[in-house]
Amino acid sequence: MLINPNRPDLEGEYISDAYTDENGKAFRKIFLQDIHEKGSSFVEYLYKKPENGEIRPKISYFKLYKEWNLIIAAGAYADDIDAEIALAKADFKQKMNLEITSAIIIFLLFALVANTFALMLGKQIERFLNNYHTQVKQKKVELEALNRTLESRVREEIQKSREHEQLLIQKAKFIALGEMISNIAHQWRQPLSELSALLMTLKLKYAMHKLDQKGMETKCAEAENIVEYMSHTIDDFRNFFMPNKDPKLFSIKESVEEVLRIIGVSITNQSIKIDVDIQEDASILGYKNEYEQVILNLLSNAKDAIISSGTPDGKITIRLENKPMSILLIIQDNGGGITIEPIEKIFEPYISTKEQNEGTGIGLYMAKLIIEKSMKGKLEARNENGGAIFTVELERNSKEALGGSPL
């Protein structure tokens, strides 16, 4: 033995390879045999700790340096390693708590900004509506005074209806934007946690001198995959709000999958099962993004209905049926069904299927407009088996038959 900081009494002495630990393990013979065969050895055994004399599990690495005919060894006690891991876990927990706190603060700040923006927008709309009503009264006086023809009056009312419809459309888009931001938070929570855990693993391996080039490259590749996934998520949300100017042929199955990438996490986080039954895909000529907005609205309503009803085994089923002349997308939930009667009333503006002050009453109205006005299809609802069923029916059409325009 040349040098041993923990056992200076052995320096300069010959040591026996027959020495055994408390369990009778001749670890010196083991590592000598490994060194003879492989040039190095990892050995686990029981050994006395120098600071307190207690017998503890120890793992050591032995390497033969052939040029000098020396064996170089280094070892660590298992309880020391456990202590390091415990410290690393505590540090990780503290950092995660800090990150969660920061995320909550950012969310609250964003909510405050969004609420302020909504109030400002509401006041602006209110001023616009007040001004609009004032103008209507003035126009009525002018119409009576000028004794306009019936044709002029009809044209005026049509214009007013269009303006009111555009107001509803803009309000629905702002509401959808708020829901999208919430979905982004759901989509990013998991990859952010994975990134944090990956960084902690790198730090721990570096501290224990176990971080080699290959391990570093592997972890960097994992981090790049996570960042790429988050980037694709942003692209999904950006494309979702991109307007369609012209009708295009698109896949119903792909549209369902894109919507589920946006809202799927927020549904499954509520312990709600999503069952997609699309045996045979179908393509339709129309406005893809608006069609996906309809699917998103129906899935969001189904989720809210299940949560509100307290159904223990919540389930949403998405089914595609191909018929000779039409394509049916059916969305069914087990959230207790629709209580409004007659049921067709739910498609009227400001009629909400949710609890008071929880819904705007615009979503289903907009969905009806998109399917029946823009895409010349049908959107119907009914109650069945303790839940609601919404059916979106579109004809197998040509571009000339489509006839509508995007909202």
C-alpha cells in the first residue's frame, strides 16, 4: 500500500488479498481477479468509515496503471451518496416550488391584464351599442320624415343585422382567444417539468463526475426534442386562428386530431376519457379552421357539462359516419344532457347551456352559423343515454355547391 488518506496506518505495508468484510466477502480477491481479466473493477462491500468507525456499504473502483504497475482506487460510501441525493432532491423541490410560484404570479398578472382588457373592451362595445341605438332612433325619425320606401327600410335592417352579427363574431373570437391561452398553459406544463428534471439530472451527474460526452449529447438531444414539441404547440395555436379566405379540401380526421392537440390535455386533466372512433377518414371542401372552431366549442361544452354534473366516469366520444351523400361527425358526452326546452333554443344568441354567469351564450350560436351558413351543412343536438349528442352533417359537395363564405 503506497498511499491511503483514510488508512495511513497501511501505507508502506503489504495487505492481504484474503481479507473479508463483515459478510465474509473477499473483495480484494474479486477486484484483483477483475483487474487481471479486464484491467478495472467495480466492487461493493462492507467497510469501516474512518470518521466514526461504523460498518457501512461501500462501492469502490479499481484501475490498473500498467506503465507503473500500480492499482489506483477510489471509493464512496452508500450513505454518503444517499445524503448527496437527498440534498439534490431538496434543492430540486425548492426550485420547483419557486418555478410554480413564479408561474402562478405570471398567470395572475396575465389574468389581471386580460380582465382589464376585457373591461375596456366591454366599455367600448357598450359605447358602440349606445351610439348604435342612438343612431337607430335618429334613423327612424328620418325614415318617417322622408317617408322612405319599404325597400329602403329592408336594406337598412339587413345592414343592422349584419353589424350585430359581426359584433357577436368578434366577441366570440376574443373569448376563444382566452380559452386558447388556458390550453397553452395545460400543454406546456408537462414539457416544462421534463426540462427542469433533465437539468437537475445533468447537474447531479456533473457533481458526481459521471457526466461524459455521450451522456451530455443524449440529454441535449432530449432537451431539443422537448423544445421542438413546445414550438409545434405554438404553431398549432397560431394556425388555429389563421383565417381561411377560400374553401379547401381537408381531412375530417386530421381536423379532429389538431383540435385534440389543443384541448385534449385540459380534458384528460379532468379525468375525462376521450374515445375517438374514426374507422374511415373523409375529406370535405370547406373552411378548415372554422370547422375546427366548431369541434373545439362542442368538446369544450362537453367537458364543462361533465364537470358541472359531477359525473364520476366522464367520457366524450367522437365518431365519424360516412354516408352516400353526406359526412356526419358525432360528439357525445355523459354529462347529464341539455335541460333547455325546446332543445333548438340552445343555438340562439345569449342562450347558454352552462350555469348562470359561466357561459356567454355565443359559442353554439357561432357554431350554427359556421356549419349552416358558411358550409351549408346542419348542426343538430339531442339528449340520449344520460348525455348530449351533437351531430355535424356536411354534404359531399363541390366548390360550386358550397356557396358560403368564412365568418
